[in-house]
Amino acid sequence: MTTKGGRGRGSAGALRERRMVIAERVVESGSASIEQLVELTGVSAMTVYRDIEALEDAGVLVRHRGQVTAVATGLNEIAASIRVNQNAELKQQVARYVAGQIRPGSSILIDDSTTALWVLRMLEVVPITVVTNSMLVARELERRSGVRLFVIGGEYQGWAEAMVGQTTTAVIAGVRADYFLVSASGISDLQCFHPYEDCVQVKRAMMASAARPILLLDHTKLDRRALHTFASMTDFDQVVMDAQTPDEVVAQLRDQQVRVVRAPA
């Protein structure tokens, strides 16, 4: 038996893919019934319940009276392990363009922004130095030759798989890097939003410590807000958006002095 994606139902890849499909559907629509998710995935209700339980443990979804609701709102962010594959094609377009700009010998600051993780996956130049508070980034690079990796300590937040807090920002303040690669949970009125203040403090500290802050943005983030702002789009050396970003959006941003680039498909 196979899922709709064609992989064996019992494989680890199929499990991750199915849970991603469930999470994306519920996050996009706000809620879904068990029956809808069974139809979506093509597996049994019992399997869907197990998937939902795992996603509840990850802080992504919550189940109540047969309805599954997204935890992620303007006040919350979903788990990094889920975010990294959300809108993956759009993120890859942005990442491919940014990876082409990084030169050998560069130093790069990266927080828990998952689009930046895609940049690292596409980056072929060495040597580079990466400074990060993200365990996802650290695991991605731990066996990569030609990469000097510095992991910043602090209070660990499981949902982000990253360290935050005063210890983290204090270390960042003593760093000087060539690039800072970062994304936002939402963009509105040129302001970059994120739900959590401790993550915002990390982003601000990294911006202050980098010669070239680059905002990595897929167009689905536009016209979304969260609780905290950490920068204006005009603060970035470059704002790189995906190929599906509408022409009128790009033109409007440029009229407002945003240094925006639309990545090729």
C-alpha cells in the first residue's frame, strides 16, 4: 500500500511527509475534521489520530471534539521541524539565489529561520564560518567539510530547536559577521513580525552584528502580523523574495525604498 505521494505507508519518509501534509492543511485552513484528514492522506482514522497526537506533542495542532485546530497564530509559531518544509519550493527559490551570492571565506549569522537552512543546503562554496543558535543548523553542518561552526548557548526552546535569552544575545554582541540570513513570521506595513520576544531579541542582536543583513521572504508572509516587530524591510541590505511574488508587490516595495530582489523560479 502507498500514500497518495507514492511512498510506502510504513516508511519514515512517508510518516514525515504525511504529517507535513496534515500540518500544512490545518495551518492553512485554521482547522479540519478527522474525516477530512483521513480523506486527504488516504490512511486510516487510527493512523491519523496517531499523527495528530505527534503533532500535538510538537505544539503544532490541538484536537477537540473531532476538530483539529492550528496552534500557530499571530501569537504563536509552529515547530521548526515543521516550518522547514512549509512552502518548500518557494523557500528553495529564495535560498538558491542567496546561496549564489555567498563567497568563500564568508562568515554567516543564522538564527532559527528555516529558509536560511535551505540556503546552507544549496551552498557549495567553502570555506565558510557559520555562527548560529539553531540546533537544526548545527545538525545540518556538523559533518560538512570546509565549514567552521560556532553554536551559541543559552536557554533552549524546543519548538524552535534553538537557544535564546540574555546569554545568547550577549555572545552575539561580541561577534562580527559578513552576513545575517533571516526570515520573518509575517510582514505588514514594511514591518517584520515574530510572535516571541526572546527570538526577536536574537534577531535584533544578529542584525547589529552583521555587515549585510539579508531578509529571506516567501510572498505568503505578506500581510501577516504577529505580536512583536524586529526590523523594517528598509533596514536590510537586500530582501530576496520568491518568483511567485506579484509584479505589483515588487514595484510597490521598491517605491518604498526596499531593496527587493525577486529570485528566479
